Amino acid sequence: MARYNVGMTDHQPTKTLLPATLAALGIVYGDIGTSPLYAIRACFIGDGRLAVNEVNVLGVLSLIFWSLALVVSLKYLVFVMRADNQGEGGILALMSLITNPTRKRATAQDEPCLRVKFVVLFGLFGASLLYGDGIITPAISVLSAIEGVHVATGALDHLVLPTSLLILFALFWFQKRGTAKIGRLFGPAMIVWFAVIAVLGIAAIVKQPSALAAVNPIHAIVFFRVEGFAAFTILGVVFLVVTGGEALYADMGHFGKRPIRLAWFMIVLPSLLLNYFGQGALLLSDAATVSNPFYLLAPSWALIPMVLLATIATVIASQAIISGAFSLTSQAVQLGYLPRVSIIHTSKDEQGQIYVPVVNWLMFAGVVALVLSFRTSENLAAAYGMAVTTTMVITSVLLYLVAVNRWQWSRWFAVPLIGLFLCIDVAFFAANLPKIPDGGWLPLLVGVGLCVVMMTWNRGRQTVLRLLRRRLISTKELIDEMATSSPRRLNATAIYLTSHDEGVPMAMLHNVRHNQAMHNPVGLLTIDVEDRPWVSLEERLQIERIDSGWYRIVAHYGFKQRPNLPGIVEQCRQQCVDFGDPSAITYFLSRVTLDIGNQPTMLHWRKLLFVALLRNADDPSKYFHAPPDQVVEIGTRLEI
């Protein structure tokens, strides 16, 4: 049997540095860029918060400065972004670097070692927590922006909640239309945002330059010595300034390292620091401005324009989170950790522009529930942080494993460096623990629930593959069987989708044994999604000639690519494996129906969950872009 690789070269489009930097400003930095709206205010407002005095203001500013320097600038921009999977970032990409650094994803019969199981569980929990963050970010961002009208006039306070809900509904409703066109405006809009907040900060610093003394870490130490445990709890609020740090890593594949780093060090970081120090300078000048130091930086005539600009910025920040949830869902489906869901491509030019209806509306329901429950950004700030801090702790642990096992770093270097990052992350995590009763439980509950779903789906899927494998017969056995039974040869093309790259799929066996028919030509097609984001067309196909007119095809895809059956057939034709008229091809799919039995494969409740997920999975023919009128499904019953 001849086995050979076929295909052509494909390259991902690369953007020049300036346009990519501008795009990164609009997509990557929306979340962290809108933190000045609520971060400092949350430190000094509410029960048990800080008194506005010089020690506390300079202490908080010092913590903010060093958090941005150590967590975002050093940890993420310098070290974490080195851990790229073919240029792609994000916690699932980081996880795949550890579980299978040099080979394809494990097959159904492979039993992962304890270390791999630990890494997968850690990675999936971290990914799941990002959904919890995804429902809080739009709620707190939009609410904090609209609440600015209170500074202008208290007469409009009753409109804050309905206006916020209306904006959020419009945001989620427009997702189905795609963001390709409006996305081009995100970068320029965020440049205006960062320029304005920087100018406002400079104006306040000029009047009270003593705020700049907070660069000295001694002020943070004095703050802890004076305030004691209260200063530690404030770390949970100071952490708000670095939320969105994960986005820098997750979106690396869209823009590249250089544009993200350039945007941060040239525009975002200076603007954020100037605004934070400006708010601190304002508080040092007038403690009464603590009610809303961000908006009170602006002159009275500019308040309404600032509310409008802040609303635009928060919508952009929310859009980035929602798009990230869509992308994460697509990756999890491809890697086998979520059932197939409907994924709609909203742009013919940008592969990353997708819309996932079920995720969109579930997130919208969660956001509405949060807004109606917490009602103010101040209350939401008490729930914000648990998901992100936990994810950052997980990222540091996984980064250590990558550094030691993949980069071959000496433990004498890796332990102190990553240990420093982990100490900071754990401190933030511990400071956020008191938030759990006040709402911090919600993102954790979402994370735990989704992690259970992902692990259950993956475990159930592997169980089904093992059970199906037991029923397989080899191609040699079928050839010998056909020599005696002599099924009718149909002059029609059939392509059978199978999860195994060996043996004969059940749908084909059904045709031969029960229908006494054998198509000609025949393709046995296996879609193999690897633990890397992209697979080039050169590496896409492996074709094995089994018998006359009978081929086995393995199509390799990255976890950021979507399989396309007609495209695979066209590639085969270009490489002299011609299946004839594409409109005359019949695609055979096996649909598995599960019965719950007493086999010790999973706990009973997990079996019920897996069966429910399987029943609600998206139509595989739609997911693989098979022409709907050319698909035949043949059912198989299994007991798990």
C-alpha cells in the first residue's frame, strides 16, 4: 500500500507593524484600558474601604504602578508571550505545549499519565474561568461608564440601569452581524480614549505633582505597615488594574508579539499610569472627589462627552471579551473538550471573525442577571477578580512547566523567577477570597461547571471511541469477506467519515453486509485535529490506497481551523485521487445513540450529562460543511 503526503502551501496573512499595532489597541487593550473608570474609586468607596489621606493614596498608587510593571509588563509581555504555540497564545495553547509538545494529540486508546491529567485539568479550569470573567466585564464596564451621568446631574440616575441594559442588548444582538467593519474603528477610537485619559491625568498631576512620589515602592510598604490587614484586602481591588492581562497572551495569534508589546509600552502603559496618578493627585488635592475621581478629572463642560467616550470604550472592551469567548469555544470544540456547536463565520476575509449563537445568548443572559442583581459597578467590583486571579495563578504554574520541560531552563533560574510571579498572583488570589460571599462565587461556579462539562465530554467521547474501536474489523477482513459475498459494485462515490484511522467504519460495514453494496470509488476520511493552531496545506492530507478505488484519507487540521469536506475532496483531485463529480458524492456519517448501562466507564450523573450533551450537539454535516442533500446518516447504538 502506498502512503504519501499531499497538499499545497498556505500561509496566514501577516499585517505590517503599524496597522497591527492599531488593531491591537482596539481589540487587546479594551478591558485593561477601561479599568481607570472604576479601579481607584473602588479602593476608597464602600464599607470598610480606605480613608482618603496621603499614606493611603500614595500606597494605592504605588501598588498600581508595580502591579502593572511586574504582572503585565514583565510577566505577560516579556515571559508568558514567549510560550507561543506556532504564534498562538491563550491558556489552551499553553496547555497543549505541555501535554503534547512534539506530537499529535493522543488517540482514544492512549492513557495519559498523571502529569498530563493534572495539566489538562488545570488548563481546562483556567479556560472555563474566562467565561466567568466574560460575563462580568461587559456588566461592570458599561455600568461604570453610564454612571458618569451622576457626576453631571443626579436627575438622570434612574436611567443608568435601563440604559446599560439597552446598550448591552444592542451589543449582543449585533454579534450575529459580525464586527469586521466596525472593528476597523476600534483602534482609532481607543487611541482617542487613551489620549484623552492621559491628558486629563497630566492636568491633575501638574497641579499636584507629589502624586508621582508613589513610584517609590516604599510608599506601598508604609501603606501595609499603617493599614495592616485592610491594606491586604485592598489588593483584591487594586487587582482590577491588571484585569485583561490574559487578553494580551490570548490574542497574540491575531496580531503578533511586536504589535502588542509596542502598543503597550508606547501608548497603553503611559496613558494608564498618567490617568491613575492623575486620579491620585486629584484625591490628594480634594478628598471629596472620591465619589468619582475618574470623571471629576474632566472639566464640567466635558462630562457628557466623557460619558459618551467611556461608553464607546467599554463597548469595545466588552466586544473583545465576547469575541474571545467565541474563539475559546471554537478551540475547545476542535480539541474535543466541547460538543459541536453552530459556528458562523461573519467575515470572508478574517478567519477569526466568528459568531457562536449559543455562547452569545448564554453570556447575555448572565450579563443581564448580573446587572439586575448587583445594580452598580461598585457592587460588581466586589465580585470581580476571583476568576482572573485564579487564571493567572494557573498560567504561572503552566509557564513553569513549559520553561522547565520545553525550554529546558535550569530550575535554579526558573524557580526564583516564576516563583516571584506566582507569589504576586497568589497574593492577589488570597486578597480576592473575601469577595466570594459578595459575588465572587459566581465566576468560580461558572468555571467549575464548565470545567466539569469539558472533562465529562472529553471522557465520554474517548469512551465511545473505545467502544466503537472494539466493533471495528480490519480492511483485510472486509476484503476477504467481500471475496466470498460478492456485493454489488455501485458506480458511485462514497466518502465515509470515521473517527479512527484504521479499520472499517460501521456505516460502510452496514452497506456491505446489509445492503450488499460497495461503492466505487470509496474514501475513508478521518479528521485529525492536532495540538497546534495551524496545519499547512503541505501537511494536510495523508492518503493510503487500500484497494482498487478504495482510499484511506487522514486530514490534519489545527485547533484554530475548521474542516471543510468539499475542500478536502478538491485537494484529493489536485493530487490525482479523483472522486468524480463533487455534486454526486455521498457522504456517510455514523450517528451514535447511547443507552445508559452499568459499565464502570463514568459516574451515573456524568453519563446523563454526556448523553444530554451528545443529543444537543450540532449536526456534524453542517459543522464539516458537507452539502446537506448529499449526506446519509446511519445509526449505531451503544451502551455506556
